[in-house]
Amino acid sequence: MELAGKTAFVSGGGGGIGGGMAEAFVEKGMKVVLADVQLDYAKEEAARLGEQALPLALDVTSLDSWAAAREAAIARFGRVDVLCNNAGVSTTWTSLDQFSPEEFERVMAINVTGVFYGIRTFAGDMRQRGSGHIVNTSSMNGLSPYRGLATYSASKFAVFGLSDAVRDELAQDGVGVSTLFPGLVRSRMSMNRASGAQGSGVSREALEARMMDPLRVGRAVARAIETDAPYIVTHPEHKAHFEARCRALLDAFDAGLEPG
Ligand SMILES: NC(=O)c1ccc[n+]([C@@H]2O[C@H](COP(=O)([O-])OP(=O)(O)OC[C@H]3O[C@@H](n4cnc5c(N)ncnc54)[C@H](O)[C@@H]3O)[C@@H](O)[C@H]2O)c1
């Protein structure tokens, strides 16, 4: 899809990666809606980007909130061509058996149901027009889970599965879908995770040094929309870990059911 002149709607647009996507889109000549449950964060990012950017309040766990944000976006820019379901929350490093059930529900509501609600809100318009693109933010944790982050990983695996299926569902109507699998990127979330990293076995300094500039991620997302790429991988250094997991799974296919 050619991006110049189009409008993108970014949930979690007040955050690091959302802000990076918005900046990359504005570089391409797009208008952007920065929608965030923290309206102040969205306003901060929008102020950086000028009048092409509209900050909006959005709670991705509420369909009413999505409907109101869609209306406000259309009132300002006429239509939404690109939807980035990017809002998300991380978790503390906790073994799953000790994880709070309420927190599990909350993470799933934001990271998974929020993506579903975004698609429900905007995919119909895109289908009708026969064009559009949706980008869903998963994570490296949505390909290779890590100990201590079971709930977060489960939510990001769900985004991957949902996203791949929806790509098949919408392709016939000219709507593209991509899944973004970032590794460590500079943002409030990753900085918070770095401060609580004792449980991960990795020092805060080591984590901070590895954080990618969110604008690089945003530019990769813009390129993926232009080329209708199904997957966006920003941190190739995780390939070997993922490959080992895939190999173990493929071996299980080959092992068969019967002994010998
Ligand atoms: N930063 C990383 O290293 C990293 C790595 C892999 C995946 N991710 C994913 O990238 C996405 C963006 O995260 P980030 O790193 O930019 O973190 P961030 O905390 O800077 O941004 C996330 C934004 O989502 C917003 N948000 C939270 N709950 C919301 C809700 N109910 N409704 C609307 N907005 C809500 C927050 O206010 C915040 O501004 C998330 O889905 C995250 O899981 C981040």
C-alpha cells in the first residue's frame, strides 16, 4: 500500500513503539491518530509530530471507547487506512503458579481482547473499501516464551495466532495484516522491566544497552505495510533461539506416535 496521504490509527500511541510508528508514518506523509488510555502520553507524542497527529483517549478493553475513538478519527481525517493494534502491558517476572488471577485477566483483556476489539471496530470499513492494512504488535515472547513471563507470552502467542488467521480472512477483500515481533525496544514498558529485571538473571545495565530506538521499529512497520509483509522481525539476534524451538517441534512431527 502506498502510504503518502493515508491515515493511521495507533493504539498505545502515547508509548515508545507507538510513538516510533507514528513518527515513521508522518515521515511517509501520513496523518496519525495516537490513541492511548493515558491521554497525556498521547498528547506528548502528538505535540512532537505537529498537526498531522491527533491524540485521543482510548481504552482498548472497551468497545464503546473504540467506537468513540473511531468516530473522532473519522471526523478529523475522513477515514482510517491503517490500524496498528499496539497497546499492551507487560508483567512482573513471576512464576505462573504464583501469578495473580486478576492480573492474568487484565493482561489478556488489554493484550488480546484489545486487539480483537480494534479489528472489530475498523476491519468492516476497510473491507467495504477493498483496501487497508492492520498491524498487530506481538513480541519475541510471542515466538519464544521465557521463564517468568508466561502470562505475557501467552497473550503475545494469542496475538500471533489471531493475526495469522485474520490475514487469511481479510486477504480476499484487499486488506493486509502484519504481525510485529519486536525484541527489546526503548519505551516506558521496557525501562520498567529493566528496573525489575532482578528475576530475569540479566542486569538492568545490560538490558538498557540492548534497547532499540523505536523509530527504527516504526520504519520497519511502514516498509511492511508498503510491501504487505506478513511478519516484521526487528531483532534477528533471536533467530537461533527460535530455530531451536522450531526444530524441537519438527522433531516431534517426525517422531510419530508409535515407539520404534
Ligand atoms: N518495548 C519492548 O521491548 C517490547 C518488546 C516486544 C513487544 N512490545 C509490545 O509493544 C507494544 C508497545 O509497548 P511499548 O514497549 O511501546 O510500551 P509503552 O508502555 O511505552 O507503550 C504501551 C502503551 O499502551 C498504553 N496502554 C496500556 N493499556 C491500555 C489500554 N487499556 N488502552 C489503551 N492503551 C493502553 C499505555 O498507556 C502505553 O502508552 C506492547 O504491545 C508491548 O507488549 C514491546
